[in-house]
Amino acid sequence: MDFYLLGELTINGALVGLMYALVALGIVLIYKASRYANLAQGAFAMAGGYACLILTQSAGMPIWAAIPLSVGLLFALGMLVERLMLRRMIGQPIIMVIMLTLGLEIMMRGLLPGFAGSMARRLDLGIPQQPIFLGEMLINRSYLYSGLIALALIAAAILFFNSRVGVSMRAVSDDQIASWSVGIRVERVIAVAWGLAGIAAAAAGILWGSVQGVDWTLSLLLLKALAIAILGGLDSIGGVLVAGLIIGVCESLASGYIDPLVGGGTRDVVASVIILLTVLARPHGLFGREHIERV
């Protein structure tokens, strides 16, 4: 066995998995606050990439100013979606809320490329393109920097949920009526969760835009994010981190060892297989809480 190849695939795959996990973080944040699955997170990531692209390449804004402004715009978009769309769905079946987010995903996937252009354009974050060599292993420098940034943001989210606002989000998720009774403003907490999901999506879209370019395909990150959220547990931020590493490494190993045998395409199958196996074998994921309803 070529251990250098194994190490190279594992390290690069883990770094890619961290970037996937940043998209999944938004799904988990919203689920922890509202028990709703957000299927528009892929389109939010695409919107973050397009926002930064427009600000830098069309408006001529420097990248150091465009990034925080893009993040702020996606925070506002998340809160706006909650206020104008999700809040109107109070009292409706959960499946209707999920379908609403899916419809938003499909609409944004067609609308944004039509408005900003469908050709892939790369965001230049100033990261050198030269790879890093660890012995005979080649490490993608963009993956390394982006993965470390994603890791820092996920760690910040874990710390955030130990804060007062984070505890309020957990309380709202467990029992909204009880949260109301102790003075927690449930609508505001859920709106903040959507805003934070927008921040995670913007950061992920910008990082992926620097790696593969900005176009409609950024919205396809939704499938990877769903696989990570389901595997890690929909209400576990730490699970997002672990599941992201697992899926990233599995994809990388599959593309390195299985693709030469079957002609390619295995990377895109890994996430679907993991979703199927997790739902069948452990529906609450690796670290999620199992909810049992007694009737």
C-alpha cells in the first residue's frame, strides 16, 4: 500500500470535510432552535459566494471589506426569510415548512445565476496556489487555509451555545411554550438562528468560491451538508465536526482508490449512501438525541 497516497487523500479529504461541515452548521443551528430542517442552506451558501463576487468584481470593493459585508448581508437575509416566510407558517405541519425551504432553495438556485451570471468565476482571497509538501504528500494550500477557518467557526459556534443566547436557543428547541412562560422571546431566538445560519452559509460560500469558483453548483453543497447533519445528529454541533471529517475522508478515499476501477463518479455517491445507511441504522445520528414520543 502507498502510505503517502493514503496520507495525502486523508488529510485533503479531512480539510474538504471541514468546509462541508460549515454548510451543515447552518442546518443544525436552525434545527436546534426550531426543530425545522432548512433545505435552503445550499442556496444560502451560493448567495454568500455571489454577494462577495459582486462586491469585489463588479463594485470594485477590496476583498477585506467585501467579506464582512457579504456575511452581514447573509445574516440579514436569514433573518428576513424567517420574518417574512417562516413566521407565517406558525401552526402549520412541519412538512409544509420543510417544503417552503426547499422551494426557496430551488428559486434562489435559478434566480441568482440568472441575475449575476452563470459562468463560474473564482474569488481571489489572496491564498497562494502553490501546494504544501509534507515529505512526498501534497497538501492543497486552499483546502488547508479554508479548512482551518471552517474549524475555527465551528468551534466558535460550540462556544456560542454555552452563552446566554445559546442556552435560550436550546430551551426554545426543547419546549417553545415553556420558553414563552419564562420570558424568552421565541420568535427572536429563531430569527437569530436563521441569521447565524446565513453567516455560516456566507463563510462557506466564500471559501468554496475561492476553491472551485462561484456559480450555481455551490447550491449542490446542500447534499453534503444534509449527509453531515444527519450523520452527526441534527441537534449536535460537535457531531457536525466529526461527521464532516468522516464524509470528507470517505469521499477522498473513494475518489482515490475506487474511481480508477470504475471510471469515476464515486465522490458524488458517498454522501447519498451515508444518508441512506444512517437513516436505516441510526436515525438520530452519531451524537443526536433520540426523541421518543409516548402516546
